[in-house]
Amino acid sequence: MPLVHPSARIAASARVAPTVRIGPQVTIGEFTIVEDDVEIGARCKIDSHVVVKRWTRMGTDNEVSPGAVLGSDPLDKAFRGGRSYLRIGNGNTIREHFTISRGTAPESATIIGDRNFIMTSGHIAHNCRIGNGAVIASAALVSGYVEIEDRAFVSGLVGVQQYLRVGELAMVGGMTRVNQDVTPYLTHVGPTMAVHGLNRVGLRRAGLDAVEIDRIRRAYRILFRSSLPLREALAKVDAEIEGRHVRHMVEFIRASKRGVCRRKGREKEGN
């Protein structure tokens, strides 16, 4: 018998492997399959026709909609079948027909943080790291080894190339091809990705005050709208502008291995 808390409710048609650990007040819907060596934390709601593959670890209060597949083998020619993991935190929403792969190398992991809203019919590939409070919209395709920082917004039909990073509170517009790192706090849009200014809506919703938003705006003007070479622009921001968010923006750019997008898009008033 599975290691199931007495308060868990499992539909009669569900198939749950005998090594699965299921916490209190978990619900598992009709025709769902949960494979060996899976852990599902308290109060998770797994709807019907979900597949939770082996070596998936899930925290508390997650909601998974029909047709989702969690912990699938990576879509990677380097994969040799070893044990690897999908680790999901707490309070995430994963909607219909979304797939998330586990890691490629043995004992590696794909990691999803807390309180993310992952919409329908997309894919998060092997060894990605998703922070907390991010939104990944319908039909977004996130390639292997991508990092998406806290509270970023990746819109529908976006494709993110492997090994790239999407910064904190950045916003990527629909149908954008992400082929360079996306700087925190900015909006990036277009088939040929370009920077269109601050993600002001996201910054306000996150509770940043007018002073901190103005600091980010000033740094943006130097880094992305001046004629200075990037190294000089970063030094100028370091010398002239304070604030945690500006520091994070500068550190993110300096740490970039594939370069940040600096292509200029159409600005909105106030940027």
C-alpha cells in the first residue's frame, strides 16, 4: 500500500505506486497516474488525467490541472536514463497540458520555486530553475538550463533559448524570441527582441515605491538609451545611483555569459 496520510483522497480510478508518499488533505483525481518514488506535500490538488513521473518531489498547496505531465524524461540527446529529479515548491498553479521535465545528468534537478502561475500547453525543459512568483503564460516554451528569476512574466507563445536568464520582475511580451538574457525590471517585446522600457505595471504591483522606480529608470536610461559602451555605462550607474534593485540589475548584466539584449524598441511615455 502507498504511504498515504489518512486524510488524503484518491479517486478509485487513479493509479498510485506503492512507494509514493502523500501528505495530509491531498486530493488525486480520476485516472491520474503517480509513479514510484514520488512525494506530494500537504493539501496539493492533483486533478484528473495528470501524470506525475518518478522522482518528482512536490511541496504543499500546489494545484495541477488535467493533462499535465510532471517529471517527464528530458528532451535531450545527452540523457542516458539515470535518476534525476523534478523539485516543485509550495503554492504553485500548473494548468492544463503543461509538461515539465526532470534533469538530464544523474542526480541533477529541474527546480520550480513557490507561488508560480504556470498556464496551459507549454513546456519547461530539463535543469531549468524557476524562482518564486513568476508567471509563465500559455504555450511558452522554456529550453534547458534556463533561469527565470522571481516575479518575472513570460507571456504566451514565447520561446526562450537554452542557458539564458530572465531577470527579476522582467516582462517578456507575447510571441517574443528570447535569444539573449533579459535584464531585470524591463519590458522586452518582439520577434526580434528589443527593450521597450521599464515594466512599470509589474514594479508597482510588486510594491516598489516611486523613489526606487525612479532609480531603476535612471539606470535604464544610462544602460540602454545612452551612447556609452556597456562597460562605461555600468561604471557610471555604479558611481551615480544607489538602491538594491539597481545593484541587482548591474550584477545581472555583469554576470551574463550570453549578453543582455540592448536592442532599442519603442518606448512608452515616462520611460
